Amino acid sequence: MPDPLTQGITDKSESKAGAPGRGRFLIELLLAMVITRLPFINVPFKWLESYFHELSHGLATLLTGGIVSHIQLFPNGAGLCFSQGGWPVVIGFSGYFGAALWGYLIFILATWPRGIRMSFAMLGSAVIVTALLWGRDLLTISILACLAVLFLLPLKLSRNRFLGSGLRVMALMIMLNALASPTVLLGLNGKGDAAMLATQTWIPGWIWVMAWLAISAVMIFLCWRRVDSAAKNSVIKR
Amino acid sequence: MQIQSNLFAPSTTKAPGVSSSNVKRSQVEPSHQVEQSHKSQGLEASQQVTHGQADKENSQQHALSAPPQNPSPEELESRLVAKLEYEQQTQGTEGAVAHYLANQHAAQREAIQQMVGIDTYA
């Protein structure tokens, strides 16, 4: 019978082992950057960031005591969350912050080889539940259906290694989109979450945009830190 | 009833624009008026009173039969100015009333908007 303490350490080292090497991570980051800039191919991944953005608005609304009516997703990557009540500052801030945070959490899940299939299934299920609860129009439901396929189809693959890489690239794309999207708000006067937060708090909109950029950059850096620490641990073990 | 009111307030029943000097007193028969007055009202009216009453009735008849006098241009102008002033004041007060109505139930309106209004987050 294995020692529980040893078993715990072994599991932990295995989960760390699921993290990619530094070179692999940089390749995955480069691949994510390229895909986010490829026309047409980047469209579903824009939807992915938009979905997590609106999902974060919705969850923040529920957590602050509000009610979510529905969400709308558009083919160009835009999205809307219709809600009642809640705390507007938290709800407004949660969009870009939540997208970056979701990206980081998905990256962490992608470094867990044993749970990689469950992670894909959970994310696909979350998209389906969102479509059932908050999807009202045909376009939004269609986009959510595409995202559900994006998460559930890789489960057909037999090798977990590809699944892990695929999910990490997706997570990095979400974070990169979360990093790029707030910059669009700088060109929008009186529109978007930054303008709403500026009216709510009297803090200029560009400060909010900078905060979101910093948070997204920190999330990507945390991913690197995780990869780096895993690589160091593996060197020490050898 | 007409006679009574004339007795107590004879000066208020003059027709506008008609003076008592224009009335022909020869058209009035005092004795007949006195008898009529006694019969109808039971009052011991003097001849002066009857004369006054006759003057009044005649002046009213004259005012009805005579064509209306045209107001002078000054009078018309003063009326026009008064009307314009009145309308200007009305426009000014309309704005004030509109502002008042807009803010009258502001707190309740905001509470209802928060209750039923939908917030949109992009």
C-alpha cells in the first residue's frame, strides 16, 4: 500500500510534469500569437475570449446580487451582457479581468495531464449551460455551439499530449486577446466598459485600460513562472 | 329681482359706453312705473327711484340696440401689449413647470429604473 504522503508528493510532481518545457511554452505562445492574427482562423478564438468576457460579466452580476437577463455574442468578437442590479463597478471591471483570469485557469488545467479530458468536458459543458441559460438569439446560440464543439471535439483525440498542447494554446489565445482587446477601448469615446467605469468612479478610462493590460500581462507572466518552476523542479530531480 | 338689485346698487348696472344723459326721459311714464313697481315688488318706491329704474332699463335697451363702439387704436395696442406680456410670461413659466415636473419624482424614477431597467455591459 503506498504511503499517502509519498502518493501526494508523487501526484504533485506529476501535475508539475504536465507543464510544458520552456521552449515548448514559447512555441505555443508564438503559435497562439500567430493564430490570433490570422484572418478567418482567428474568428472562433475571438469568440472564445468574447464568451469568457461576457461570462465574467454574468458571474460578477450574480455574485454582487444582480440578475443576468441574457448575453449576446457577435461574429466580429463583440459581445453584450444584459443584466439587472448588482454592483456596476465590479461587473464592469470583471469583463477583461475575468477573460484574462479564465485564460490563466485554463492554462493551469492544461498542465494537469490526468484531468485534461475532464477539463475539456467541463469547459464544453459550461458553454452548453451558458447557451441554455443566457443564450436567447440564434446568432449567439450558434456561436456558443461552435465553442462547445471546439471544446468537445478534441475529446475524440486519443493522445492526451495533443489535448494538453491544444488547451494551452487556447488559454494563451484567450489571454492574448484579453491583452489586445482593451486597447480598442482607447479609441472609443464614451463607449465600452472603461467609459462606464469612468462615469461610475470618476477614474479616467485609460487608467482602467492600463489596469486590464497589466493584469493580462501578469497572467501570461504567471503562466511562464509556472512553466519555469516546473522546468527547474525537473532539473533538480535529475 | 332685477329692481331690487338696481335699488341697492344702481351704479353697477350701467351699460358700458352708455351714459345716463343719453336716455330720453319722456319715454318713461312715472305713474305706470310706480304702479308696476308696487304691484310686483310690494315696495313703497319713490318717484326718484322709479325714475332711476326707468333710466336703467332704457340705457340697457339702448345699449343693446346701438352698434358697438370701435375701441381706439391706443386701447387696442394696450390690449395687444398686455396679451403679449401674458404669453411671454406663460412661455417662461412653461419651462419652469417642465423642469419641475422632470425633477419632481426624480428619486422615485431612479429607483424604478434600477428595479426594472436593464444594464448593458459590452
